[in-house]
Amino acid sequence: MKKMLSKVLCVVLVILLTAAVLPVTLRAAGDYDGKTVVLYTGNIRGNVALLPLVAAVRADFEARGADVILVDTGNFLQGTRYTSFNSGTTMITLMVLAGYDVVALGTYDFAFGTGAISAARMAELHGDVVDFGPLGKLLEMNPGLRAVSANISGVNEFFHNFTANTVITTDSGVEVGFFGLTDTATPDFILESNLVGMQFTNPTAAATAQADLLAGADVLVALSNANAGAFPGVIMLENTSVPLPGVPTVGALVIDNATGAYERRSIDLGAVSPDPFLAGIIAEFKAEVNEAFPRVFQSTVLLDGSIAANRSGETNLGNLWADALRWFAVSGEINAYFGEDDVAAGNNRIHVPAENIVALWNAGNLRDFLYPGEVILQDLRRVLPFPNTVAVVYLTGAELLEQLEASAQGVPHSDATHALSASFMHVSGIVYTVDTGYAFNPGVPYRDRIWYTAASVERVTITSINGLPFDENALYAVITSNANFNGMDISYVLFARENDVQNWSTITTARVVDHAVMGYIAQLPNATVGAVQAEIQGRITVGAAQRAPLPTPQPTPAPQPEPTPGFRDVQTAVLRMAIGSYVIDGFSGTDFEVDAAPFRDAAGRVMVPLRGAAQGFGASVQWVRETASAMIVTADGQTIEINVNEQLVINGRTFVTAEFIAALFNTGITELGGTIIIFYQ
């Protein structure tokens, strides 16, 4: 990698230093004599193969007598391996070599910010040089390229060396003023730390101000990706930011120097022969990048790397990371990475069935977005810059519950809890709820850090494990990182692993990024992160939800005989539900399916779906939006209204205690085996 970077960049620098003595075609009068051509591109998104074609078009216009200014409307970085591998360093230098004069800044031009850690630290960790130089530094290295944006106020140490506008005077003496307009939604797609101190303001107000400031120019051009619309006296060259790299825009604005009249012309690059010299340089550059990064995947979606989002609740990026870890174990890929001592001791596989394998990943180790376009190792290393390895920890259900309780002590996320919420756990194979209406009960300080152990489980409820009922006594294999294995943040339960009597918990030699995440993406359909991975799966619910009030206690019924599978033979039984089951044996004499299953909460109470239970008694349930209530009409025509805000709501489904249902329908209730709930007359 280091050799490749040195070779390619040295070649480019030599070209730039000797460009003044390269042979050029002398200008002759032609059909564009007396014209200024603003040749423009947009949404290049790292497409280096486009540059020799654009350079050839520029040369052709110049040979035919035109003064040419080459510009870009923004989003020239991010999208291919050729920019990802070194944060666009070579891309910007190649744009200068192609003849670009001015670029507007688009959303995806901020994708390569500081990097999570320095290039020197990355080289130390990974053994190869990765240049995470931010855009400001790269523009400083390429002073021939002017960057503009009029609706960004403020700069920082990473993004600077751009101005609101610039004026270029052609050889014919025509003054062309340019200003840039940047999409105001940019902060929604860029890591917060990249944009510290910067604000993206109203493009309309910015354009109006620039029209006044540049009123003395002969021609005024806006380079926009902000969907700003038209402005009097301003020629708009606009390309809206697009999520997925595709076909770039290429066109020409032909201006008559004498009259100021202009026309727009499209450019068909399919009919253009590329500049041979630049094409040769880029071919060599691409070949060396391809050799360094043979594994190239695709993403058609944006995975949310926002620090605040990942520390607040479920995100698609957290799901991808956790899914990759669980897949690594369930698929058996992990078996090749157990250490020699483990293998010698017979610890060479996961020792529980697939339905007991889950994954945990802490929010603090999700450090950047994963963008649409080509995906290579460097993109994944931006999300996780550290060479963490995959670890396996065996916990009981009760231990897993305690770990999630402790890890969630920083939610809801706020400025005050920002550091605390780094321990929040993203999951695979687990559905759980954090009820922020209840306070975290702190135990003792952990390792003199900001976190506390959990004195009790007050807020977290595990609904299911891989679609099955959660069992506090079961043994689960938790796939996580070596950092959590060693007790990072508040991972004290993972560190203690007190009930792993077989001593199966271990750290493998597999790197999380290189082996688990890349392997997982490789086995996706077409090796592409797509719509399925973009969706939020409903694994984690965070929010205040009141627990259902307990109704007036009913007299303890006389002991009932244990029912047989055909429990309707017991004449007093009217309804049967089972924890974790989506099938209800009901009043109507037939089984029917529901979309939410009963579960036992942390307090030991059986929580049942209100709609399913009511329908089991032959009642109908309707949602009344105006009053946020459920209207129940019983089989004998009675109407009962229940305020849903006073109940527990999970993923849009209202749950109440089994006792609440018994009181509502005036029945008794009993349990069999801790899993079957029977309502009887």
C-alpha cells in the first residue's frame, strides 16, 4: 500500500511540475473564436475514468478558439475505490491535471473528514499507510483548484481553503464570477465531527447576496447542488446531490464575448476520445489500486453513522455490524480462527445451537457513515478504525439482561450523556426495550470510569431471542469484540462471565472488519448492501412507556387440574395463551394467529397483547386515534375504552398484564409450567 501511494503520487507530482513544458496545440481561429465556454460536470463521485474525456473536450474547445473554464457543481469525491482508498487525495490532484478551475462543494465532498484517527496511527494499527487528509489540506496542496460555497458559514481545521466566490478573467478579458451553493441537508449525511463549527444556511439568501457582490462581473454563474432554483441575472448550473453514484452530468455553457448571450449544450462523452496522456496515468493508477484492494463490494443505500443516532437507539449501521458478527458464528466461519490453545482444549466451535447465538456491538465503535457506491476495506475501517478481533462470551440470560441494562444507562442520549451512551449496545438475534420512564439504578463505580454497574434491572426488557422466548436460565453465546471481552466501557458482565463454567469464552484471531464484516457483505445477494440492510428492523425500542396498572386482585381460585392438549375438554377453560407463541387457543373454539406474542417482563409479570387477548374472548378491538385509546366491544355487546398511553407499547403493539385481561373479562387465571396461561370461568 505504501509503495503504491508513493509511486502514483510521485508520478502525478512530476507531471504537475513539468506541465509547463509539455507539448501543447497552438490555438488557431475556429468556430469558437470570440466565445467563452464554461465546461461543467456534476456528481462525478470518484469516477476517475471521466477525467481524460473531460480533458479532451476542454482541449477540443480550446483548439477551436474558445476561452475555456472547467468547473464542477459538487459531489466529485466519494463513490469509488479510487477515492476511498486515500480520501480523495489523488482524485483532486488528477482533477487539477485535467484542467479544473473551480469546484462547488457538495454533500459527499465532506465524506472524507478527519478520519477517526491519524494516518500515522492507522499505519501503526494496520501496517499500511492510509491518508485521511481532509479536504482543506488537499485543496491547500492543489492551489490551482478553487473551491466555492456561499451558503456555508464557518470553517474548521478539516474543511477550509474555500471561499464564497471567485472571479476568473479569461484571456479575452471577460470576467466570469462564480459562487457555490451547497445542499443544506448535508449535515444529515455527514459525521458530526467533520462539520464542527460549520452551518449550512439558506441558499436563496446566499444567492441574492452573491448577485449583489458580483454585479460588476461580465457573467455571473452559480455552481449549485442545493436545488436552489432560478435567480435574476445568474446563470444556474445545478445538479442535485444524488445518493447513489450514477451517470455524471457533463455540459457546456457557450457565451458570446461581445453580446453576453449564452446557450447550453450537452456533451456526449461517448463520441470523445480520451486524452491519451492522462488516460495512461489513470490506467496505471487504477491498476495499482485494484491490486491493493481486490475485494470490492457495492452499497445502494446509506447506513447511518451519525454519532448521536447510534448512541440513541437502533440504526441500520449498528444492525449491519451486529448481523455480521452473528453470521460469522452461525455460518461456522469463526471455527477457523480459534487459537491453538483453544483448539487443543476442544474449544474450536460455538457450543450452543444457532437459536442461542446473539451479537452485541457498542455504539462508541461506530464512527462513520457507510455510503452508497463501491465499498472496500478502507470504507469499513472508517466505521471501525481499530483492529478489533472477534470474541465469544458465554452468558446466561440473566447476565445478558444485566449487561444490556448497564450498557443503556446513557440513554436517552443528550449532550450530558454523550460519553455514557457510547456503551449502548446494538444487537443481532435480540429484541429488547429500554423503558426510559424508569431511572437507571446505579451500583458501584466501574474501574474509576464514568459508568456504574447495574444494582438491579429496572429499564431493560428482552422480548425474544432469535424469535423464541427469552430464558433467563439459558446459556447464550454472545459474539462481540475483544474490547468488550476485556471490559471496555461498562462491559463488566462480559468481562466477568461468571457462569461460563466450561471456560469456553475466548478471543479469536479474526479481525472484525477484515473477516466478519467483509465476509458477511460478500455473501449478501450480489455482494451488495441493499434495501434489506437499510431498513430498521424493530430490534430495539427506546422510550418512556408506562407499565400497565395492576387491576384489583381477584380471589385465588381453587387449584385446577392440569389441562391436556385438548384443553377445551376442561369445561371451565375459555382461553389459553403461551409465552412466546403467536397462536391463541380461543373462545371461538378455533386456534388463530396474532402478530405479537406474550412474554414475561423483568418483574416476572406475564404481558399479553391486548388485541389478541380480547379477540380470544370473542371481542373486537378498534383504535381511536383522537383519544389514543382502544375501544373493545365484547361478545355480549358491552363497550370498554382503554387509554393506550397508560399501557406498555412495543413496536406499535399494546401489552397489558394477564391479570388485567382476567379482570377485564371477569375470569380467573392460572399458569402451567411457567409458560402456559389459562383463563377460566
